[in-house]
Amino acid sequence: MRESEREKLGALLEMGRTKEEILEAMKPKRNGNGHRRPEGGISIREAARKYGVSRSNLSRWAKQGILPVLQRTENWLYVDEVVLRELIQK
């Protein structure tokens, strides 16, 4: 279990949540297309909206290895959001 998951579990236990509520909250989140989002990842589409960078630039950075790819599916590309934030701040 990762540290972030431990913290989330601890917070849920302190809030007095039931076992079922905790299990539901700990399930991996899925995007609108049913794909599981990797921890610390953001899709190219979400990143473009959130950070104001074009999807084509984000895809190019991923292809060039500048932006680490965490998961690739048929139609979705998830990149490391922490690294993306650092790139944008430069």
C-alpha cells in the first residue's frame, strides 16, 4: 500500500466510515471511458484543459520522452502530472 493510500485510509477510519464505504473509496478511479487512471497520472486531454497546453504539444513531449508516460491504452495516454507541472513552470 502506498503512503498516499495509507493516509487516505487513516482519514476515512477517523471519519467513522463503514468497511463498505472505505472499500468503495479505495477503489481505483476510472475516467469516463472506464480506464483506470494510474496514480499520479493525468490524461493528455485533462492536462491540456487544466494547464492550458495543447494536446499536440503534450503528445509530442510524451513521444520524445520529455514527459513520462504512465499508461497507454488504445485511445488514451496518461502522463506523470508532477513532471508535467515542473515542465510548465520552467
